[in-house]
Amino acid sequence: IVDGTRVYVTDNLDGRVAVLTLSSLAVVTVHPIGTAASSLSQPKGLVPTPDKLSLLIVDSGNHRIVSLAMSSGIITEIAGFTQGYLDGVGSNSRFNSPSDIVITANGLTAYIADTSNYMIRKLVIPTKTVTTVAGTIWAPPMPACKDGGIGTAIFQRPDALVLSPDEKTIYVADFIGHAIRKVDIGTGMVSTFAGVCGTAGYLDGPPATALFDKPSSIAISSDGNMLLVGEYHGYRVRAVCTCENEPCPFGQWRGACSASNKGACLGCTKGSNALYTAAANPFNEDKCAWECNIGFYLSGPLVCVSCTNTKPANSAYTAHGGSANACPWACAAGYEQKSDPVNGTYCAIIPASQCLMGKYESMTGACAGGHFFAQSCSLDQTTWDTTLRDIHGPAIDAAISLDSCIEWIDTFCKAYGGNLSLPISPKLCPTVMCTMRRLTLEQKIGTCAAISDCPITKNQTQLLCCNDYHWLIATGCIDYNVKQVSGLLQGNILDPNGTGVQVCEYDPRYCASISATPP
């Protein structure tokens, strides 16, 4: 292992530990000292403590973790000694041929690859306490690789470790699994980070499809963005960006995994006046799907220009035109498409009377939500002139007349299956229009349990609730009382002078008898 100025080496065959100073290339054996015999058996992984006064060494043949004092070469046992598997303190804990170790920046915690127990173990150095972080112990025959938590995840042979700079993640070289595994230290969850676990081979590419052949060593860059993996059987050093398993934001692709780029997200290429429609596919190529904005078409490579194909007034483009100057269009809310020999195709305003009859519903425009309350109900002549124009269209400029009132009511009666009965007095007509309009619009409000639930607003709006029928709202216009409004619901209206007028025949879809009279 390298700490910047020195390289620390374990000689697995003769139990020797040496230090190479990079500036002078001098090699010094720090254990054993002189002609003394080594107390180590097949030492493997090692790591210097933050103060560099000691080395923590995996004494694999003795199934233990030891500390080596750099000044004296003296070995001190920290944990383990007896082969097996057991969490515990000091020599009461057990390992089975551990192979690698990493340490936190504060020097208080170490993580060990317990190779033949197929686990990742944690050692709290001051207390010498050993616990299990990830993996599952198993006996031959070898099971398949498996991701998951403690007791579920399966390593086939965890040989080498590296700790991320934020100390939240351990990357594991799974030698027999031919993959790089990732351990979330906080949860113990294991996932396959790179390679196809259980499949040996050589293939560069995205982490999920890349292939390794017996990865045996692993290192990480100081910023945590890149792993370097040594392949024992592949005779290669492979580079893996730690960010490559995370998709880039919309409209970006994962750049090359190189020393200069380290897999950073790069912006995809798209045309002008265009928008992205999907993420990059493949994720590591500049291939984000895109299309021209609404009202634009593709006139050349990466160039979207405005559509100019003819559309009528009161309309808007609804999509892009693809590669042709032919963007689809539709009439705006409150308008409908019509055509005739004189005007051709055009967008005409939808008459309010059609709105009231449920022909058109929209969240905006003249028929917003099927409700049409542009003007309040009133006997004021100016208001009713405006209302009439809203109902019949802007072509009607004349003051309200008895004939137009009769035409309006007759339209509604026929729409609801009724028939108009004359006479209708000019004085009553505006009030009838007002009341029927409100009644018709609000009959879909809902249902209620009893008429006692209905609120009352005298001389303005009177809510009438009929058992097992829809809510009905009728406007109590000037001089109208509860009895007269109830009469409307039964198909009869009394004008203020007391003259009975039959407006529409009874229709159970829209009228209901009042079972009780509100106070």
C-alpha cells in the first residue's frame, strides 16, 4: 500500500514486512528484525495508522489482526487468533483466513475482508471489538452471488477492500465472483457495483455489463471518483468510475472514464428550439432523444424553425411538425372548428347555450368547467342584454325581447324532453331564464342525506336538496319565495303577479318534487 511517500509491502511467503521510501528507493525490512524469525504467517493486507507509527496487518495464516510498531518491529495482537467465525473482543473473536484491511481517517475503526468466512468485518481498534458488517457465511458447494443485507448477501471470495473518502462505502474485489461489490456501511446492504457477478471475462463498458477475471486488488482516487482494479487472471489494471452506476440528469450523458474526466456528466447535443424527451441511451454516449418544440419543425440537422403552415384565428399549434412545415393545430378553449364554402375552415366561439347544455367543458374559456356565470341573475335590462349576447353569440345586439326569451326557453325545454307552453309574460321571462340557467348548471353538484342539510339564503340563492336526487340550485330572483321556487322544480313558475305559467313539462332527470319545505 502507498501513503504518498512510502510503499508498505508484505512478503506472503516468508512473513516479512518491508518499507520502500520513494524518494531514495531504499527498502528497509521492519519485521522481523535481524535474524529473528517472523511471527507472521502468510501476511497479506496492511495499512498504516494515521500517525504512521504503526502498521495494522492481516496475519492471514494465523487468522488474526496484529499491530506492528514501526520503530521496534514488535508485533502486538489486536483481534482473532483461532480459526473460525465469531464476533467478540480481542482474542475471543475469530477470523478465517482474512486477506485485507482498511482504516478510517481518525484511526479508530478498521474494516477487514474475512475471506474464507465470506464476510466484511468491523474492528473498533481502541476496544478491540469485532462485529460483522456484511455478507453470509456458507459451506460448499459455493452458492451464487447475491446482493442484499447481512445474512442475505453472498460474496464468493472477498479478497481486497478500499474505503471511500467519505467513509460511507466499502468497495470489495470479489475474486471468485469476478465483480466489484459495494457495501453501504450504514445499512450493511451489498450490491454489485461493476461486473456480472459469477461470470469471468474481459469486456469494457457500462458497469452492469463489464466483465472481470479474478479481480484481486483495488484502490480509489483521493476524490473518490475512480477505482483502479488489478485483475489476477486477466493481467490488467481496469478503471471504474464510482459515479457510473448513477444516471446523469435529463439531457446529459456519462462522459468517458479517464484520468482527466472521471466519468463526469456532459450535456447532450440537440437542435435549436428543441427539448429533450429521454435520458441518454446508452447512458455513456451522446444520444439523448429530443424533438422540436411545439410549433416548430426540423428543417435541417439540429435546426428547428417555426411552422408557418396556415391555421385560423383563435387557434394554436398543438405539436411539432416533424420534418415538415405542417404543425398540427386546434381551436382554443371555448372555440370549435367549423367550415363552410365562404369562410373555409375557421374557429367559431361556442355559444353559451351549448355550454349550458353540456356540449363543451374546459378549465378555461367561455365554458370553463361547464359552468357559465359571466353575469349574475338580475332583472337589470343592461345585464340581460349582455347575457343574451353571451347565449346567442355576439351577433345579437338588440335589447332582450319576448320572442328571443321564448326561443331561449324553448331550446332548453326541448333539450330536456319538455315542451313550451304559452303564454309567457315579458315581465316573467328574464327571471325564468335566470332561474332555469342556475338550475340546469348546478344539478350535478352532488347528493345529500336530508333536506334539513340545505343552507338558505333569502332572496338570493336558495339551495334545495331532494332525497336521492342531485343538488339543485335555483336563484330566488326579486319577489320570489320558497313556494314559487319549489313550483319551478315541479315544472310550474308563478310570476310576481301570481299568474301561473307552465314553462316545461315535468322531467324526472332535471326536476324533483320537494318532500319538505325549508323554513
